[in-house]
Amino acid sequence: MSQHIEHPDYHHKQLTIGLFGFGVVGEGLYQVLKQTPSLKASIKRVCIKNPEKKRNAPAELFTTDRDELLNDEAINVIVEVIDDADAAFYIVKTALLGGKHVVSASKKMIAEHLTELLQLQQQTGQSFLYEASACASIPVIRNLEEYYDNDLLHSIQAIVNGSTNYILTKMFEEKLSYRDALLQAQQLGFAESNPKLDVEGYDAVNKWNNLLAHAYGIVTSPEKILFTGIQSVQAFDAQVAEERHYVIRLVAQAKKLESGKVAAFVLPQFVQASDHLSFVRNEYNGVVIESGFADKQFFYGKGAGSFPTASAVLSDISALRYDYRYEYKKLYHHTPGELTNDYYLKVYLSFENVEEVPKDKFEWIEEWHAREDRKYLVGVLHVQHLIDSDWWKTNGTSLVLLPNAIIESLDLQKLKKKSLELAGLQLHHGFKQW
Amino acid sequence: MSQHIEHPDYHHKQLTIGLFGFGVVGEGLYQVLKQTPSLKASIKRVCIKNPEKKRNAPAELFTTDRDELLNDEAINVIVEVIDDADAAFYIVKTALLGGKHVVSASKKMIAEHLTELLQLQQQTGQSFLYEASACASIPVIRNLEEYYDNDLLHSIQAIVNGSTNYILTKMFEEKLSYRDALLQAQQLGFAESNPKLDVEGYDAVNKWNNLLAHAYGIVTSPEKILFTGIQSVQAFDAQVAEERHYVIRLVAQAKKLESGKVAAFVLPQFVQASDHLSFVRNEYNGVVIESGFADKQFFYGKGAGSFPTASAVLSDISALRYDYRYEYKKLYHHTPGELTNDYYLKVYLSFENVEEVPKDKFEWIEEWHAREDRKYLVGVLHVQHLIDSDWWKTNGTSLVLLPNAIIESLDLQKLKKKSLELAGLQLHHGFKQW
């Protein structure tokens, strides 16, 4: 096969990029593009907020005037990797309406404006790609988009935030304090500038919100999804996890229930050693997709850091050369999925003061444990109750899901009977201890 | 977001399938399609070889006359999952020339006819998809096709044959004999009808041959690739592996060397416990892709069995609804990669009779071990020697690669000096024992 054959469909497309943001990801992308001439993509201009900061690139590349990029006819691609969601949306919107393709890494902005962004894509016909906004280097959006027909996707479980996973790993494996682990993550460039976005689960739920559109055709908003982060996880919980041969991970899940509707949430979870997600340590991300016929598939890669994120941006830029755009197949070409809160979760809950636990809200409690420093229980709660209340994530209370935590409404009574029979003895015994 | 929005690009394409083959995969696909009405794909007719065999489908579906499918204008997709590579090529060629899209699972046929199949795709403009032909359920072809620009793909290491991996796992973990493990694999439908194809590495090298086109734009043929299977691996080797905290896997590899050329081979290998590939057990497959900026990515899923393979065929059928075709980007749009045999491999070799080991062919030997039942050494060989000879896989000799076995020509002398200095004592000591 000669190397000079030209493919008939090949468009030799030169991409001229206007880049917004020159933080770890923006600079990573700049370095990556310099080392990848075959991509035929070059950065013409970079818009930054702070002109005083020293940059590892020629000064003439930079401007603080966004219109210099947005109004430049020679620029046909806007890449946006800034922290400010409102500014990012203005940039993306203006660029799409101005006939430019856009690549973005702003999960928060996309989560907040998903409906408008879908409309803008339909209206303008421009590509809007954002692989970097979920799981960094793992090509999860495009795989969900191209595979797993709506009928076939049973569930997805994923670790989508590298920063919290790094912190949890260091807390468990090296017994670092939460504070020291967070500091390390920030120094290594894995954590958002505002750590609250990572550790309280906002970053994860934003990503999950966006992935739900590609996985199930569900267009929703983060505040409708049950979530928390790892801010309440205690050394005590880690100890219980170890005793039970679990690790704790912050897991984003979506599962098609027997009703056909979809349960989706982001919560800390006990993960069994045999679970693929226990393989995911430090700043890595992992996605387990369970489908009707392929069984479980597992995608694993770096989920944070400058180069992994830049490489995802790069893969989108590369796709633009072939005019790739998301088709949102499950949204537009199938009957889109629908979220439900009508199901139950089996949870582990540790706390200092039993008075603050509303025992009557539990469907049942099958374990009670009291230790000198802290108490914990295992019980079943309705998801709507978790959404409507916040006692389970305040006042030093810590909630962690059991493995296979989802209990469908149909199965509740049967499981309740079985669990209480099994746990009967411990239950009475436990009660006496309080 | 209403669920009635029609995407402007949406083609409501009805696929009418002519299916060749109704073995485990063919029947799996038939079952899968019956359960997936949203795909808008139906099987009109199935061509089989043996009309006497009882089938789990209505008799009127079947024919033994291939022209009934190939000449049927209503059939717009041919799916071919038969065992006979020559018949498969005739079917694929006739179908493409007849204006039909083709989905195939025949790695052997594709490997043997890759050049002609590339030409047929260019000539006819029809889609020819074959995700099922490599790693079954793992979408490795499409990910290699869409990601990892030629410059960025450092290496791929993969377990691509579920049957041999199943056998190795059972031999190691359950101490089954090779024969019993093979029998189990066949009973479970993981092994090819001719087990030689699996266990002697033919299946793996065929897959690797085809993946090289998508990974590096290399169009070659299996006989130009260094390979063997697991037929020579002994219980003794497994014992040595265990002592060194390794497992043995049949690993297909491709790596871009410093010269810019690509080393590619399929050989048994010692795999470290920390290596992603040690996670891959039983009939599963796994692919580790190392790229310039994303670092290591790992894809994992079922690599054998009726439904996982059928699900990959299904994903290709689904892609046809959107007129997807492989672009062979690295072949046509970049400078294609080039294979080289100018490098060295560090190997473990166990044998009965030292006279049959051509010691002078080694660059150096850094370990000698003699046990009562068997002897082994660790040394470095030029790849061209392995290609030109077969003493290393005959007469009870067993070769297993060390982890990170590739030694580039540039580095040979430096490494030789270092290794011999380190191993000096054992070397003399070892010699005395023989």
C-alpha cells in the first residue's frame, strides 16, 4: 500500500484557533500543539484575564480583549478553558453564532446552559465538542454517543473527579489527613481553583449532568440530581470500610430501573475489592458501562492534570478536521430517558449524636454499631427524602452507599422482610446499646 | 427539552440484513436484534452451510444458497460471521461490489485480504466495518481510528484473545491442566472451532495485523509479524512467574521506537501485578494505550463469547444507520507507520536440553538456572533471529518475554555492559552448574 493514496473524503482542513484561558490546561494545550504539527492546527491568539502574570509563550500571542478573537474571521475554532462559567457561556454562544466551531472544557458552564447549548448547536449547525469536560483523557462522551443504543445501556458507574479520588486514595493508603491530601492535589494541579467545587461534589454532578444527555438522552440540571462530595467522609468511615474489605470512592451512577426510568446520583460509596472501580486510584478516572449484551466494559485513564485534559481538548480539535459533531442520538433519534426519584438506597451512616438521625425516615435499619468515638448504622432510605433534607451531610454526619445500593420500589417489601429476619438478632442487641 | 425534536441531520435508515452464519455469534446477533427494535434493523435471510442442523429460529429464514442474499436488492447490509475465510472474502467482495454495506467478524479473512479490502472500500465507497473482529465488545478499532493522532501513539499492549487468556487464567489460578482448561473454553464457546487458531497465536496475530492499520496506518500481513501462542507454556514457567510475582499473558504489542519505526509482535509475557493487563482475567480482553499526553489508558471488556461478539456486530450495524465508515486516518491522512525488526527482546527461556539452545545467538545471557526437572535462562535476542528460527518454540522450549522486553538498538551496548556487570557473579556461578 503506497503512502501517497489520498482518501476520497479527505478534507485538508486547516484549523486556526483562538484560545481562551492559559492556566494549566491552556498552557498544556499550547505545548501539545507545538509538538503535534501533523494536526494542522495552530493557536493564533490567546485571551487571558490577567496581563501581568508571566507566561511561557511569546507576549504578542496574548490579549485581554475577547473580541480580538471572537471577531477575527481567520479564527475558525474557539477553544475555551477558563474558570468563569458566565464568561465561558458568553464566549461559546458568541462564537457559535459567529460561525465558529467551539471546543470547551467547562463542565459547569455546560451543565448550567445545556438546553441553550443544544439549541445553539441546532440553530447554527456548528460543532460544539467538550470531551475534556468529563473524565479528561477517557473518551467517554464519544463512546456513549456512538455506542450503547438506548435500550441496551443498563447502567454506568464512574469516578469522574480526579481530585477527590486522589484525596480519598491518599487518606486511605498513606493515612494522610484530608487537609494534607487536598493540599497535595492542589499543588499537583488536579484540583479546581475553588476546592469546594471538587470536594463537595459540584464538579462531579456537573459532569454527570452532561454525560446523562449522551448516555440516556436526559437533559436535566445539576440541582435535580442527588449528590454530595467527600467533605463529610471521616477517618472512622475509612476504618469501617477497611474492616469490611471495601474502599471508599465518590461514585457517579445512572441505572435504568425496571420501570424504564433512570436513577442518577453522585455519592460516596463502599466499593468492593473485586469491583473495577477499586482499581481506580489517585487522580485517575474510571467508567464501568453495563450493557445488555457486552456485559461490563471498563474505561480507565487520567482524569485530571494539565496534559490529560489538554489531550482531550486535542482529540476534539482533531475531530473538527473531519467535521465531527455530537448527534445526541439518544435524545433526538430515540425516546429520551426520564429521571426518577422513586427508588431507595441502602446506606451506611456514621454520626456523633443519634438524636440527629431521624430514625422514622428509614424504611428499615438492619445494623446498629456503637463505638467509643462514634456510632454507625446501615439502613434504607427513600431517595426523595435524601433530596429534600440535608441532615445526612451536616453536623458531622457521614453517608456512604453500600455496594449495589439501589433498591427498586417493587422489591422493597420483599427485601425488607428478608433483611429484618436476617438481622433480627443484631437489631435487638443493637438497640440495647444506645 | 421536548422529546419530539427531530435532529436536522437525521436519516431514518431502515437496515435489512442478510446474515451469513448461524453459529454462536450469528444466533447471538439474531437474539440481540429481536430484543432491540429501536435499531430499525431486521434480518431478512440467513445463509447456512448445514441445513440439517436444528436452529432456534423459523425454518423459512434459512437458505444454503448465498446468491439468495447477495442478489436480493432489498438487502442493504450483509453481516458475515462464518468460519471459512475464503468463502467470507467472496461474500464480502461480492456484497461491496453489489452496493451493499458489510459488517464482518472474520479477523483471518481481513488479515489475509487487507490490501484488497482497502481497495474495495475506496472503489465502492461502501462501508466495511469489523469491530467484532478485534477484542469483541471493546470498541478498540473505532477508538484507535478516532483518537491518538499518529504522532501521539507511543504504544499499545493488548490481550486480544479471550480463549488463551481463559486457559492461562485457569492454569494459574485453579491449577487446571492445559487440556482441561482448553476443553472448558471450548464448552463455553470462547474458543474457535479449530483450537490451533487460538492457542498457537494465529487468531491474535490476525487481529493485531488488522489493528495496526488503524493504530499506525501499517498495512502488512500476519506472516511478517513475530508471533507465537501459549502452546509451549509449561507449568514450570507458571511456577517461575509466581516466584517473581508475575502472571503470564499472551500479549500483543506495538511500540513506536526512537527511529520512528514500529515494533509489533504477539508473544507470551511475564506481566507485573501492577500492570493493567494483570487485571485482565478469564475470557476478558484488555487494551492499554500509551499516548503522548493522555498517559496510559485502559479499555477492558469481554473478548469472547456469543453475546459480547454479537454486541460488537450490533454496534457496527448501529453505526451504519449514520453512514459511518472507517477513514483509516493514519494510513491516508498522515505518513503511515513502518514496521521494523531492528530491535532486541529480553526473554525468559525454559528448556530440557541446553544443547538445543544456540547460546551464541544471544547478545548476552544474564541469568542461568538449573532445577531438577528443567532449566531456564534470561537473555537478549535480536528479533530478526526469532523471526528466522523456530528452535525457541519447538522441542519443549518455552519463551516468555520479560516485562518491558523491548531493547532498542541504540541502547544495546550500554544495557549489555550494565547487565553483565550486575549479573557477573551469577553468570560464572551459573555456568558451573551446567
